[in-house]
Amino acid sequence: MTAATSSELPDVSRRVLQLQVLTIGWMTVEAVVSLGTAWSSHSPALFAFGGDSLIELLSAAVVFWRFRFTLNEARAARIAGVLLFTLAGLVVLTSALNLLGYREAQPSLVGIGILLAAAVAMPWLVSRKRQLAAVTSSGALKADAAQSALCAYMAWVALAGLLVNAMWGIRWADPVAALALTPLILREGCTAPSVPTSLRPV
């Protein structure tokens, strides 16, 4: 797909803004439900997924403001990177306490539902973001699409842990799934500060 001409850019920018509003709405629901359910069911996997959803909400907001107003993408990306490293540490701590028997993860049908919805919805968002990133040559939107793709992978990993716990009562499957998500969170944290900074709103 080629970059848009100057006459097409206003329409493309409007499509990007609409997509980011949809993303922000979905990520808000995803984060609230995941973290709320994680609290009630003591699920490290849901905590990891919900925490990452909050960071992706920030990423979506960055892209929205990048296309609506001027924004220092590098600073926002660095903040996201720090938050992701913090999240990884909290996930490891929560999972370790869970595995040591401090609190056992309980089955959660609501958690399974939100993870399944994310696993289905995120690939569509990724496809749309990649198409528009190619048109606008936006590094921020391309990075946001990569984070959305990672969210889909994380949803499947967390979902596997919750399903094993729910179907066979294997409590340690949940924290193990959370620990499996940690390298993905760290990878996202390492790549977050590399978002290009020389882009201007179209």
C-alpha cells in the first residue's frame, strides 16, 4: 500500500482518529474488566493482561493526540516503557506469591469471556492499524499496531491458563501463564522507547 496524497490525508487522518477512539473504548473496557476480575479471582494472568491493557490504552491515546494535536511521542513512549517494566515486576511478584500458596487463583468465567473477546477483536484492529500506518507512514501508529498484535497473543496465553484452571482445577496454571506473559511485557517495554519522534501531525 502506498502513502496517501496530500488531498487524501484529511480523510485518512479522520479514519485513524475513529479507529483510535474505538481502540481507546475497547481497551478501557478490557482493562477495567480484566483488572476487576483479577482482583476478585486472585488471577495473576488476568492482572498481567489487564495491566498491559492499561499501557496499550496509553499507546492508543498517544496516537490519537499525534493525529489530532502535536505531541512528543518519544516522551510518551519512554513513560510507557517504564510502566511496562514496572508491570513485569508486579506480575512476577504476584505469580510467585500465588505459587507459594499465599492466594490461589480461582476460576473466572468473566475473565475467560474478556480474554476470548480480546483474542477475537484485536487481530481486526491490528489489520486496520497496519493498513493506515502504511498510508500515513506513521511510526507511532505502526508501533501501536504491534502492541495490539502482542495483546492478541497475550490474550491466548492467559486464556489457556484460565481454561486449564477452570476445567481441571489446576490452580498453578494461572500464575504459570502470567509468568509466560512476562517476557512479552519486557519485550514490549524494550521496544516502546524506539518510537520515531520526527513525525508531525498530518
